[in-house]
Amino acid sequence: MSNKRRSVVRRSNEPENIGSPLTTPLYSSVVYHYSDVDQLKAVYEKKAKGFTYARYGNPNSAVMADKISWMENAQGGVMTASGMSAISAVFLGLLEAGDSIAAATQLYGQSLKMTSQVLPRLGFETTFFDASDPSTFADAIHPSTKIILAEIVSNPMLRVTDFPALTKAAKDVGALLVIDNTFTTPTGFNPLDHGADMVIHSVTKMLSGHSDLNLGYIGANDPELLNKLDETVSTLGLNASPHNCWLAEKGLHTFDLRLKQAQENASKLSRLLSEHPKVSRVHYPGLSTHPDHAIAKELLNGGFGTMVSFVLKGGYENLNTFLRAAENIPYGPSLGDVATMLIVPAVSSHRELDSSERLKLGIEDNLIRVSVGIESFDIIRDDFLEALEVA
């Protein structure tokens, strides 16, 4: 640009640099400009690689999608604004009139709400099955079933899906099997390697690990599926923020280390709680007492996750006494943070189910879900023992 036509309003060219940035820059631009119509047309028609408008994708989301796809052994992936927007994109992008859905009874509360309330309102019937009990599959999975949704390790009861049996049931009727792998992570299990059609993550949780962003991911190996999902995300405005992708990439760099430490802590905490007189039940797939321990050992690559759920003895006031006494452990509705966190599913993640529905799933009012962090276990142990002492 000549000085004669220069203006502070007009954008500058990038500074010349023969080097490359060590870290991924933050691409906050909504618009990317081209020198002529032919260039932009080639990008729109996918004959050339490039970015046009941020709702259709941006460099930061492309970097994140590529990294998670590599972790999940997926041919490609799409970033979304949150885990629930990833699930929304799958259903709204792939369902057609007359299709039905089969979903596991053990799911994140908002996933249950979508499958039991939102999608039926739009005309898509949902039937439910117990993912850890193959005898329930036949009554729920039919020839009209288009999509099957399950979690490998469920929220919050940590039940483990009989994945070989579920894969067979999906293939028998030609349904698309979608796995929410948020709790398990790609290190614990790669669903696409074992017959799933799509894998979903709430990247908000363990993958990013710092409770500072909302982000989702959908991965698949079928180019046609990926194209439909990509179009759905851009058309419905479910796209991921460049800033959140930029932050999440930084979190992803330490994922392996965080997971290793948090899993070790979770295993120790599950044993501590299982031996405590004020705890009536502990749910953790790594315990031999867990009903799905055998299949967890078979599926989960030797790790049993970072989540522990337990039932505190006593009534509602006892629950509050424990939570107040555990003042150094945040009580909040999320998981996967570097620090240990507590949640009561009955009044948070599964609050929209009535008490009878929750009890059918095993979610008692005094069930506490622990997202175990990476602190020294000595600190975690002392916090729990002190809070249990007064509960």
C-alpha cells in the first residue's frame, strides 16, 4: 500500500518474517480477504484450502480438530462451541423425517434432556437401553433407528458400556453409533477403532483441563458424514470460537501428564473412600467391586479414569455439612479441571430428572461426584478425611 493511500482504518500487511511462530497465533479475524473472485470461489468449492468467514471455520479450530482427530485416529473432525453443540450437530445434521434414536439411560443430564424431550418434540422418537446390559438392546434398537448415542464410561455412575455388543447391535440394523468419549478420553479408549461411526468430546473438560472455555468436537472416518457435520455446524452457527480453540490447544499440550496424575489420584481416592465408615457406596471402574470392572479392564487400556462417585451416609443436611467442611475443594457444575472438584448430580447435572427417574439410574440424593485433580494426593486425602470427620 502506498503512503499516499494509507489510512489507519485500513488493515496492514503482516510483517515480513523468515521464521515461523513457535506457538499457534490467535486468529481472531472474522473475515479473510482474497485478491480476486476466482481465489474465493476456489475456497468455497473446496478446490483450494483457505478460510473465508469465521462461522465456516478458522485456523485455530482447524489446528484443534487436527490434534484431537490424531488422538482419536479419526480421518477428520469438526470443532463446535460446546459439547452439547457437538451432540446437537449430530442429531440435527443427520436425522431425517421418520428416523428414530436409541440412547443409553446413563448419559449426561442435558444429553438425556435432548433425547427424551427436545428431539421427540421435533418428531424423533427415542428409545432407551442399559448400555452395560446387552439384553436391553433388542427392545430399544430397531431397523428405523438412525442414531445410537452412548458414553463409554457414564456420567455420573461410571457404568461401562458393553461396547462389542453395542457395536454389533448397531451394525445389525445399520444405525450410526455415536460415542461421547468425554469421561474416557482418547487415551482410555478410541471408539472409531472399535466400530463406532462418530466420537464426541466436550473439550471443555479433561482435554483442555482448566475450566476457562466451552468447546466441543466431533470426529469420524466417513468423508460424507464429516461434510454433513461441517455444513450443519456452519449453517446453524454452532462453530467454535478461535480464542477458545487457542486456549484449548495450550491445555491439550499437558493432557497426557494431567491425565496420568489425576488417574493415579482417583484410584487412591476410590480406595480411601471405599474403606471409610461414613461412605455407603463408591463407584469407580478400577475397584473390583464395581459391576463392570471386568469389561473396564478389557476396554480402558489399563486406566480407569479421573472420576469417582460415592454415596455419603446421612441425610440432606449431612451432605451440606460435608460440602461446607470441604471448603478447599470447589463445589461446581463441571469436571476435568486441574484441581479436584465436587458436584451433587441430583441438584446439578441431573436436576431435571425427577427423584424416581434419578433413583432408577442409581443417582441417590447423597451421591457426590468427584472430578479428581492433579494436586498432591496427600492434600486431597487430608481434605476428604477432615470433611468426612464432621459429616
